[in-house]
Amino acid sequence: MLRNGAAGGGGGPAAANRPVRVWCDGCYDMVHYGHSNQLRQARAMGDYLIVGVHTDDDITLTIDGKDTYEEVKTAGRYRECKRTQGVSTTDLVGRMLLMTKAHHSNIDEDLDCRKHTDNFGKGPKGRSPWTGVSQFLQTSQKIIQFASGKEPQPGDTIIYVAGAFDLFHIGHVDFLEKVHQLAEKPYIIAGLHFDQEVNRYKGKNYPIMNIHERTLSVLACRYVSEVVIGAPYAVTADLLDHFKVTLVCHGMTEVVPDKDGSDPYQEPKRRGIFQLVDSGSNLTTDLIVQRIIKNRLEFEARNQKKEAKELAVLEAMRRLDEEKH
């Protein structure tokens, strides 16, 4: 039994003669790389992972105010995954609603933005460490944890896809799955555009996630073997030759011309290796943002209610610790 949070907690050793079945649960609203990291850690703790998805109120306490994990804790079968600092659904939603660009890499955050963002992660009685907003800091270890480490092998079909892959969602997964099905031994390389490039062709406050966050999100996808961080917008001959690309794919979304008005896929089209792929999904990053903006007040009320429950758990844990000492 696992919950995403601070490292710790104890679990009894499983019998060596049977597979270890691990259960973890959560709301998993707008799944991001923090969720992926939790599931990665959970999977490493056993042989078989089962994931439970909560209803629209994230569960921390039962109706009578008890810890929902009390029973498994008492049985010594509870462990916690180490939380991925710097990311939360609360933070991402705040970025969508603020319509600023302060979350982009190499752009300083203004005070008004920080003050408003705090409203999404701080209730009237304090701040929850689980729901609150914190700063994401990319490290090489984070990338290593998410990367597959696989190199192209003889006979692999090297497929290149490029884009923002912002708020990595099921539409992206469906597209990458379809691309993966195009070859018997696919090796998919995803090129991620820098924040400033994405903002040029998307406008507004896009991308919602900066280049470092988007890198981890895409690396967490099972269909992706490698990521080019800060890929050029135009798919050049040098890029195709360097990675020995066999096929270049793009979804059904609009292809915005490059700064000089040229087609960014001009070279792969000239070589006859360009292919459009229909994911069959109509979900887009724009649609997610529109949903959030439309339901802003409902989200804020839900978030404060969720944080109030988490603060109650913290207080109960504090009292319990005081009683032990």
C-alpha cells in the first residue's frame, strides 16, 4: 500500500515464494511527471502494480476524520514514495489561470505572479506540503531516473517526432502509440522545442510546462526511447543524418511555418520520409486549459477543501508524535 509523499514508512518483507503485489492510489488529475515518478517508485517495490483512481475529491481522511491508510499502517504494510519536488496539479492549474510567462525557463517571476500563485497552494489556516506550490529544479539524476537508457540497435526503425508536448496528456500518448505501431522495431526520438520557440507559435502563456518539465513528462512515456532537449523547429538535414532517421511523423494539428515562412518539415518531405499520423483523440492542450479556465471557481473550492483535509492529517500526525515522546 503506497501513498505519494515524504520518504519513510515501513512495510514488512513479502514472502519470497510469491510475487509482491503493490497497490497505490490517488486522484491523478492532469497526470504529470510527479505522478509518473510515484508509479515508477511503486513498481520498483514489487512485481505487480495496481493503481486506484479516486473520485473527484482526493481521499486523505474518511468521513469520520480517520486516516484512510490507518488499517494498512497498523498491519505494517504501508510505505510512502518519495515526493517529486517542484510539481503539483495545483501549480500547473495556477499557471493556466494566471496567463503569465513567468514559469518559462530563464524568465524571472514577478511579485504579482508569485502572490497570486500562492492562493492556489495556501489555505486560510496554512500551507499543505502536498498541495502547495514549490520550485522545480532540474538535475541530471532526475533525467537518469526517467530515461530508458536504450540505444538504437541494428534493424531498428528510427522515428522522429517533434513538438511542445505541453501538459503531456492522453492525446500525446495515443499519438505516440500509433507512431510506435508503424514499425516492427521502433525507436522513437522526440524533439522538444525550447520555451521561447513554443511561445512563438502557440502564443499566450504557452508552454504551461517549461522545457525541463516537459522533458521528464515525455521520457516517462514507454513509447519514447530518446528526447532531444531544445530541438530545432525545422527538421534539418543535419538532424536527420545525425540520428539516422528513417521516418518523421506529425499529428493532425496545424503546422505553423518557421520564422522565415518556410515549412519546418520541408526536408523530410523532400526525402519522402514524412508521414501524418491520426491519433484518433480530440484531446489537446488547448482544450485542457479551456476546461480549467471555465471551472476556475470550482477548482479553487476543491483545492481548499483538499488542503484543509491534508492539514488535518498533519495536525493528527503531530499530536501522535507528541504522545509517543
